[in-house]
Amino acid sequence: MQLTNSFNLFINFLFNLNIFFFLLFICQFIQLIFSVLTFAFIFIIYFSFSLSYQLANYEYIFLVYQKRENKISDDGVSNLCNSLAEITNLISLTLNLSSNNTSFIGAQNLLLGLRKTNISTLRLYQGVNEKEKEILIELGKRSKSKLVLFQLN
């Protein structure tokens, strides 16, 4: 009888020890998940309020691009326009393309390409005659962009 009682106590001890380690494992697993979630939350918060994120998403970009007296052709203006179209938060743009090899067609392609941006102010300095200037101003007004101010000098 004494042996059976001791054996039952031993089995009971092992069972309780097994439950203890199982509960310890569950607690550590919950603590691990909580630590990972805390780290992820801190990581997201840090990068949400970091300076680079704010500049990339919230700040407006004002760009003055001086390319005077170079040999930029209409194709060069089209390439420039394709690059500018990737800057979706571009608000104000001043382009000085005077004394280059650009023509009316280059300026027209520039206006058509900038429709993809959120640009509201465009100042274009390019040597065009009065008739071309009127056509470009009308094209700027009719474009599907958000142009508020369009100056052509």
C-alpha cells in the first residue's frame, strides 16, 4: 500500500510538472509574440514619423531647373519630362530652357507629360514666338493637370 501511494504521488508530481512546463511554454510563447508585436509597432511608428518619410510624402517639392545655353533637344526635354512625371508630389516647377535646341514641339511634349504630376505652378522660360506662346498657353489651360499658374516667357 505504501508503494502504491508513493507511486501515485510520483505520477501526480510528474503530471503537475508536465502541466507546469506546458504553462511555462505558453507564457513564453505569449511573451515572444508580445515582444515581436511591440518591436513591429515601434518600427512602424519610428518610420512613420521619420524625417525622410515626411519629406517623401508630406512636404511639397519646389524645383527650379536651370538648363540654359546647353544643347538640349526636344528628345532631351521629353526625357526630362518622363523623369519629372515620376515625382508625384511636385508642386512648383520653374524651367529655364532658353538658348537650347528645343522647339515648340519640345515645350508641347513637356506640357503633355506633366499632366501626370500634381504640379500647380509652372514657369517655362523658352524662346518661342507669339503664336506658339498662345498655343502653349491654351494647351496649358486645357491640359488635365492641376495647373493654377502657367507662365511662359
